[in-house]
Amino acid sequence: MKAAVFEATKKPLVVQNVPDPECAPNGAIIKTMANGICRSDWHAWSGDWTWMGLAAQKGAILGHEFCGVVEEVGKEIKNFKQGDRVVVPFSQGDGTCEYCRNGQSNVCLTPLLPGFSYPGGFGSHVAVPFADLNLVSLPASIDFVEAASMGCRFMTSFHGIVDRAQVKPGEWVAVYGCGGIGLAAINVANAMGANVIGIDLDSAKLELAKGMGAQHVINAKSTEPIAAVLDITKGGAHVSVDALGIATTCRNAIMSLRKQGRHLQIGLTTSAEKGEIPLPIDRMVTMELQVIATLGMQASHYPQMLAMVESKRCTPKSMVTGTVGLDGITKIFQEMDTYQNVGTTVINKYN
């Protein structure tokens, strides 16, 4: 099969032929039709997550936002067959631990992450383990490019906004960072009936945020964002979202809340923070603020999201700003170095 292979930190990926994956009894082989290029892939490619033990090794095939067609299933598989259209959550489980048994496979004790735990969607074929648990049927009305745009950023934001923060109609939601995670959070919060504010430093990203459902946008380069949020919401947001994972956006998001507000942390930190961000604890105590974290979304929760996409309440394809082949991935990574990217880029050519 053909794949874009990692050779060394910050070096171009090499498109080459590699051995076809083998199908395990409990797994399935997916012919990859599309795969989103995520900042998590960039973290691995650039060596930014070595401090947390995630470093790409020579020969690795990254990619965790993929979808495609089932080409082969193992003898133990009951729910899928050859020819089925599927989308693959990046947060996978093995089905045996207490969290998997309770329907929370996204926080499995032995997590499985395509592109990290095993070769991912930067290859034309992927062997997915525990396929009955970790595959989701893809409706015919949703095309592969849109499905790929849901594989990490959108599904993570959906789980965070809907399941974890439980955003309600009429609430104010302030989203700090209008990259893929932030745009998805804006789109989902808007679909839930919330009033959404997008905050970023890039005017192009803010324009896209409006198209994804933000009623207000704030350019933090020219406007003090906390004061602006407090003014627009007449006292603070009910829910704040840090979609970047840097100290400034995390603190600003929490400072933008009204009393008894909920802060949703989606963004993971970079090597600058190494997982540690100071928080305004006294303010959080005296205002009874909550901090909620979220990770991916289990396959069993996909039907609600897919139904909202089919009905056009959620529009993940609206944040897709380009498509490339395997030989175009490195350029997107290089643009991520300086946050040039607007929206989501999807690989849809594997020849």
C-alpha cells in the first residue's frame, strides 16, 4: 500500500510503498478514503509532545481522522462486513476495562490511538483493532471528506459541548481559539441553541467562525477579550472553552465566566507549558466555577452527532478549507508551525 511515512522530526514525510496491514481476528482492514490533518499529528511530527512520552518513531504512519470502506473483517467481527462505509473515532478502547464496559471507551485504561498506537490514516489502508467497538457506520448522505473532518476535532468538541459541559439553549459560550477544535465547538454550541462568541488573533479565522455559527467575534490582537466577553454577555459567559491549550487562553477563558460558570478544557498544552497552567483558584472558589476536561468521543455516541450532521444542524464540512494528496501533508505541517492554517485540510488522494 502507499503511505506518507515519518522519517525524522520536522523532516518531510516520504510517500512510499509499504507492506499491506494484516487483519486480526477481532479487527478490520479499512481502505482509507479521507483523513484530516490534525495539529496532534503536527505535535508528533515536530517533536512537541516528547515531554509527555508521545514521539513519532522512524517509519511511523500518522493520521487519526480517517474514514473509508471496510475491505476485510476478522473472523470474530459481527457488526461490519466488506463494503461497509465507516468513520473511525481516534479515541478507541479494547472493550475489557471498567470504562469500556460502562460505555466510556474514549478513556479506556489501555487507549488505542491510530497513528500513535498503530499505523494510521496517512496510509491507504488501516488495520483497526477491536473493530466491533471502534468502528462507526457512516450514512450514505455524508461524504468522506466531511466524515474525515469529524474524526478528531469535531467529535471531541461535540462530546465536550454536548456530553461534558452540557450546553443549554440560550446560554452564552465563549470559545478561545478558532482553529479546528474551536470552530467545531462554535458549530456544535450554536446547534445546541447557545449564543456563541469566537475569540482569536487572526481575522481570517474569525470570519470562518462567523460561518460556523458565532454570533460575535473578538480579535484579541486589537481588543481586550475578557472585558469584551463580559460586556457582550452582560456579566460573563455560562461556558468558556479553551480550544488551544496555552496558558493565556486558558486563564482568559476562565476569567470570562459569570458566577457558577463552566470552563471546558479541550486544548492540550505544548512544550511551553508541559501540562502545567496556573489557574485563578481564589476567583474559581468565590464564584463557584467548574473546570471540565474532555477527551475524544466513544463510538457509541456517534449516532447523535451523525444525525445532527445529516439534518444540517451541524456542518463540519463548512470548516474544510482544502484537500491534498499524501505529498501535500508536509506543507500543511510547516504552515502549522506558525499557525497559518485556517480551517481543516483533508487528504482525499492516495494514489
